Amino acid sequence: MPSAALLSAKVRTELLPTDEDVRFYQEHGYWVGPVLFGADEVAELAEHQDRVYQGIHETGREPWRGGWKFKENRPNEIRKTDNSHWSDRTIRKAVLDATIGAMAAKLHGVDVVRLWHDQLLYKPSGGGQTGNVGWHQDYGYWRACKEPNLTTVTLAVNANTPENGVIESMPGSHKRGLLHASDFFNQDLDGMQKKIEAESGQELRTVPMTLQAGQVSFHHCLTIHGSRANMTETPRRSIAIHLMCGTVHRNINGKHMNTELVDLKDGDPFVGEHFPVLYEA
């Protein structure tokens, strides 16, 4: 594991959230951060994103289960490729950025931040329900972790706007615990909204986390979020960087692709080479 000194040396401390930002995140369950990557860097990320889709894996290793594959009958389907950082060094460098790790550490008040996994995301233009991502909580899919102490960073590879299907988060929903009426794959957003409102007893009011290219946002693993179709003429590109804040332990009753990578008993920590450290104080 890299030394704490080496990791800390890479952190751009001037970009870290302020105390006011931390209070906002803890109250609302999300935070829109600064621009971390310049125009040349995001252009390179977009190029390497396309390489992954073309099956060009410079490390010789495919993403999880081979990643997204084009479907003739669903041309406007959102592309989701897990653990693209296995395949591409440029993507890996962005996913493991120490400043991103330090931001998560400050928002959650922890000393260590590890990668849970990443997702390379591409929402095609053309609109239609196939571009929707259902209202959901990430922790609903991460119950292999005992502690809901994870956060998701969205790195915008190009501008993410309401017009092209930016992520929308429901402020304060992380305080309501885990809901049953949430589903990433359910693209009937209006129908899902009624179910969530019935279960939570609260109106589903969301805010768009609009991002410039190279900018990042964070949302807590219990924050309800989703996104609508891309109504523009260009794709919406982003990388979801899912992070463990502090030490997260195995819940033997939960399943996840990461539990296939390591053989852990109930209560064992998710540590080691499969979960690299972004930041350690």
C-alpha cells in the first residue's frame, strides 16, 4: 500500500470541501464540488472511454464481465461498465485521484478512503425511456457491506446538465434509512416516484447536480437519486467512483460482485489489492 506521505503529497488541499460544505453534505446527502480535471484531461478520458467500448484494454484485462455490449434493439440504452479501471491506465489514474479521496474523507470525517468499484457511464442522445435510470439508493445494492458508509463521486467527462440527463438527488433522503421502493433498472420514473412517496411518506423532490466537464459531485450511499433521458444531440459521459469511507466490513448476508473477488467471513474488512487506497491521513 502506498505510504500516507506519498498519498497526501498528491492532494490539492485548496480544492477540499470547506466546513460549510461538509455540513451541507451531511444535511442534504450530496455536494457539488469543484472542477478537478482540465479540458485536455477530460478529452483524453473520453478517448479512453471509447477505447474500452471498442474492446481495447491496454492492461490486457477486461472490465467486470466484459463490460457493456451494444444491443441493436436498445440503441439508446445507457452504457454501464463496472471496474473499467482494471482495463485502462488513464481511467485508473482519474478513479484513484488522491484529491477525490481526500474530499470523501473530509465529507465523512474519516482517515482512510478506499475504492469500492467504478462504473464507466455513457448516456446516448436520442431521448426515450431507455435513457432513464430509476430512483434508487446505492446501498440497496451494497448490502454486502455492514456499514452504509460509502459515497459515490460522479466525475463529468463532458458537461452533465438537466438537458442530457444529469443525476438528480433527493435532499435529506439519506436520513430515512434504506427503502424498498427503489430500483436502478426501473425506467418508469413517474411510477417509481409514487411508490417511493408512499413508502417514505414524503414528496420526492429532486435537485439536478449540474456539472461542467471535469467537475465532481458526491452523494451518500443512502441518498435517493436517478436520472432522466438525454434529450440533446451528444452523449452524456461520466465516471461513477464508488468509495468506502473508513473501514467497511463484510455482511455475509449480502451479495455483490466484489464478494467474488475476495473470500471474507462475516465481519472481515474489505481491504487489500482489490480495494486500493485513494487517501490515508
